[in-house]
Amino acid sequence: MTDASVDPSTLKPWQWPEDHWRRRVAKVRAGRSLAPAWPDGKRCAVALSFDVDHETNELRDGGKSLGRLSWGQYGHRQGMPRILKLLAEHDVPASFYVPAVVAMLYPDEQRGVVAAGHEIGIHGWIHELNSILPAEAERDLMLRSADALERITGTRPVGLRTPSWDYSDATLAIIREMGLLYDSSLMADDTCYELMEDGAPTGIVEVPVEWIRDDAPYFMMSRFEGLRPHIGPEDVLAIFMREFEGAYREGGLFQLTMHPHIIGYRSRLWIVEELIRAAKAKGDVWFATHADIAAHAATALRA
């Protein structure tokens, strides 16, 4: 039994009173599933996305490694052109989540993304971690990021993917204040759902992510740590393909997260092409941006 007058922040988790851990769990939670039938009789939806981090992964940590900055630049010089060419060849839309600093470094790149019919979403200012920011700083950076993307591309973003999928207690409240349509940073389901905050529905659609459906866990590299690519591209394709086939079988959503400086190599980008070919071969798959997926899912909120 814990004294109700004790501040829970001074306690270890196993000492928390029940009402405290229940509030913690309920802070941001999945609500009702949002899975209306896909448009035009399609059986499955495919939502491809690319987190265009470029140099900001290193800049966020101080920008000390020139080698890692050059790795980020590779995403711009080689990764993005290859990705955009592949998507154009197959006439497939995608969503690109862009830190504001990247957009300011490479404004023509972002304008090209929008001109090609793709979506650009918010991905922080400099790939900062929200959970270590004061709430007022997180809000300021989110607003400035949306403004910068709109100024550069001419289009106001409607969705957010938090950098590193990192959520703070303030993130969802800021999303609501900004009037965004959706978030794509959490992973409580395979299909879209409504976000709940403190037990109340928010009207915000979650387009869920998952580390299984992300290129980084399989291909990340750190020279000075034990982090090395541990399986081959063929194995990664097999995992992604099983996820897609499962989504197709269930009539659900296949969402994939990738990074230009990771997937954009000659030995890896073919994975994306194979997935596109397999999905198109089904004949009844809807390729859509995350914004289009969220807008469609939101129709269930009004049903």
C-alpha cells in the first residue's frame, strides 16, 4: 500500500499506486479501429514512406562526425533521385517525412517531391527527440517546421511522423492544436485507429508504423559500435513480403518506412521495386499516400 500523498515521480514503477500506472497507460492510447472498405473495391492498401533525415541524424547529436554527415548527404545525392525515379517508373505515390533543416538545405528536392505528386509530412526541426524537450520547445519546433515546409513547398503538411518515433506527453496535444489530420509514429495496431488522450477520443487518425516494417533495424551501421547490418537484402525482402501478403490476406494496410540514406543503395532499392511489382500483380491493391490513407480512415469517424 502506497501513501496517496506521496508524489509518484519519487517512486519506483513497482511502487506506483494503481491510479498512477493506469493514467500512464491511458495518456496516449489506441481507440477504435478505423478500417472502412478500401476505395474502388480494392482489397488491400499499400502506403510507402521515406524519412528524409539526410544530415540531421548527425546534426541532432552535435554534428561532430563529418563521415556521418557525408552519409546523410548520400541520401540527397543518390538515394532520393533513385527513389523518385523508381516511383515515377511504376506510377506509385509515397509519403516523405522531412525535418525542416533538411528542407532548408535542399529546397529544390522537396519541391520536386511535391511536383511529382507525393506527400511531404512533418518530421521535426533537426530530428530532435521530443521526449527530452520542454513542452514549449517541442511546440515551437513543430510549428516552425510546418511553416518551413509550407514556405518551401507551397503545401501545408497534414501529418506528422515524430523523429525516431519519439513521443512526449505533449506531442498529441500539439498535434491537435495544429489541426493535423493524422500521426504516423505509434504502433498499437496493423491498421489505422483513432488516437485517445487521457481516455478521450481525439479525432486524430494514427497510421501505425512498426520496426519490423522499417529498413533501419536491418541495415544500420555504426563504425565504433557493434551495430552492423546482420541480414542480407533478400532476407529483408522476405520479411517485408510476408508482411504484405498478410495484409493482403486480411484485407488490411501494408505500411513501410524507409530512409534514402539506407534503402537508396544499388544493392537495396530493388527490394522496393520487388514489393511494388508483387503488389501490382495482385490487381486490386490501392497505392496511396499516408494522407490519403488517413483521410479515408477518417470517414469511419463520421460513420
